[in-house]
Amino acid sequence: MGTEQSLRNDVAAANRIIERFGLSNAFGHVSARIPGTNTFIIPTRRSPGLADADNLLVLDTDGKILSGEGTPNSEFWIHARTYAARPDVGGVVHAHPPASICLTQIGEPHRVVHNSGGPFIDGVPEYDRIGLIRSRELGDLLAGRLGAGIAVMMRGHGFTTAHADVRSATVAACYLEESAALQIRMLAAAGGDAGRIRTYTRAEAEVVHGQINENVVSRAWEYYSTAAAELPLGCK
Ligand SMILES: [Zn+2]
């Protein structure tokens, strides 16, 4: 994983990615576990598009601030309680992406309708309680809905992704929103008839499900992080 400084650079880059690529605007946040600990790095309370590698906080899974200047985003409990529940998770993304929110509000589950949806072959559970996750108890409820998966939809709110490291969690977030956006467009083109969409069969989805692997994440991260560094704030 490299040094803690490289992890801080990744956290800042991941936060800029979710803002530059339209997954979040003033709100949303990405964190990374400090490997081998129950602590994680998360930005201060501002847009993810303004995340700064030199101004990050370290919190533990009980929500205690261990280092850094400033206050965390109010939904830090999403991160704290996901890391508490999932020792295998090294990166968490929470965003408010429009297409995924649309899916939750028309009661349509995410379906694999395109290659980028492949990693979500086992379904994306939904947390259907509206409102922000501003307590330990709500963080535990959300982590419970996530279960052993890599993503959970949050009705009328957004989604949270969780993966082995922050780069993979960020690529998963970009893929999920891309997939949801295509699903919404297909639904519109099909006159709202979900039955007309040629949803991948389980066997077909299995062909494309292993996309969040080392090679793909490396290439996708290179693209997203380089583009995010070039794109202006608020471009989407
Ligand atoms: Zn939120």
C-alpha cells in the first residue's frame, strides 16, 4: 500500500474524482483505512472536490478524531461503522450520484445491463430509510445492509461503496453510477418497461463481473485521477 503519505494523496485524489465525475458536488466523501489498524483517513467538512492531502483527519471506528485540524463531514459514521463491521475493507466511498438516486426512487434495483455493472452481479442492497447517517446507530444499520457486499444504495440519498482499498472503492463507485445512468437511459428508451431491457443473464454477468481487479483498477485509477487533476471544480 505504500507510505501513509501516498495513502493521503490517494484519499485526496479519490475525493476530487467523485466530485469531478459528477458523483457528488458540495457533499460526499472518500476515506481509506490505515492498513492494519481500526483508524482511517478522511477529509475535513467541505466538498470532496476541495479535498487537500495536507489537511486530512484520522478517526477511529468509534468516531474519535485522533489527529488533524478541523471537523469531519457529518456522515463520518458511514466510514467508521463500515470499517468496524468489515475488517476486509480498506476504502469507503459515500456519494450522492444522480442516476443511482433515480433508481432508488422508482423502486428499480440495480441490474447488470452493461459491462461496467458486472462487479455488482450479486445485487446492490438498498438502505431505504431516508436522511443522513449522522449517528453510530445509523452507521451500524447501513453497514448491516451493506453486509458482505461492495455497495449499498441509499434511497433518495446516494450510495456507499466498500472495497479492499481506496482506489478499488473509487473505481467501483464510478462503475456503479455509470451503470445506473445507462440503466436509467435504457428504461427511458424502453418507455419505462424494465422487461424490455436485455438484462444480462447470470452466466453473461459472470463473464464481466471480475472487472475490479488489479489491472483494471490500475488503468481506471490512472485515468480518473489524471482527468480529475486536469478538470475544473464543478465541471459536471
Ligand atoms: Zn450523504
